[in-house]
Amino acid sequence: MNLPDWLVKEAWEDFVRMRKAIKKPLTERAMIRSLKKLDALRKEGQDPNAVLDQSVDCCWMDLYPVKNREVTGIQEDYV
């Protein structure tokens, strides 16, 4: 699958691996839809790579705007 230039390959691969690890692998159609969702979030001002990292860190099956770090419990030292 060809990834857009604005997406870090490793961030995408981490998300795909995490989905497999939680036994919810992405179908081809789900990958396309996820990339479209990332593009929409990017156009809203979100960093799509941070969106992927957040989903991986939280083992979320879906993609959401990046939450406030206080809400997610991510400490500044580790980001």
C-alpha cells in the first residue's frame, strides 16, 4: 500500500502491528478508510503521526484527534 508523503511509515506500521496484536487486524478496506480519516484529521490541523502514536499507546482500534496530554496521562518527559 502506498502511503501519503505526510505520513511516517513507521507510525503507520506500528498501528497495523498493534491492531494485529489485539486481534483486530485491518482489512484492505479498513486501511483505506483509516488513511482517509487521517487525512481528514490532518486537514483539521491534527498531526496524523501523533494520532497514530496515540492510538498505538492506548491500544485503540480507531483514530481520534490527539487528546490533551493531561487527559491521556502522557507526561511531557516521555513525549
